[in-house]
Amino acid sequence: MCGNTDPLFTQMRELPVDIYEIDFPANFAEARKIIGLERTLCGNVPTITDLLEGPPENLRAMIRYARENN
């Protein structure tokens, strides 16, 4: 789901899916808290500014953050 979906996390939790792609404007930690540990969350990376155009150090930091918070 694209954009800041913070207000929709409670409704998203009700969807019959196992994996959610959380866009970078959304609060990933809040998504995890509301959607729960039994579902997989991925994404939350600014694909153009950080993944494509950013320095490798930024990507490494994002990977560390995702591992620690997913």
C-alpha cells in the first residue's frame, strides 16, 4: 500500500494476507505493533532517494533497522 497508511493499520490487520508492504512514509514500528508479530512486514525504504541514489551507508543502516524492528 502506497503512502502514509498509519490511520489504516487497524483495518489492514483484518485483511486475509500474510505479508504487508509498508511504504516509507508510514511508521514501521507502529505498523508492527498494530498488525502483530504473526504477519510479515517488508518495505519501508525510500526506493529512489535512498535505495537508488543514496550512499551505501544509508542502505546498510536501513537493513540493520529492518532486521532489528521486524
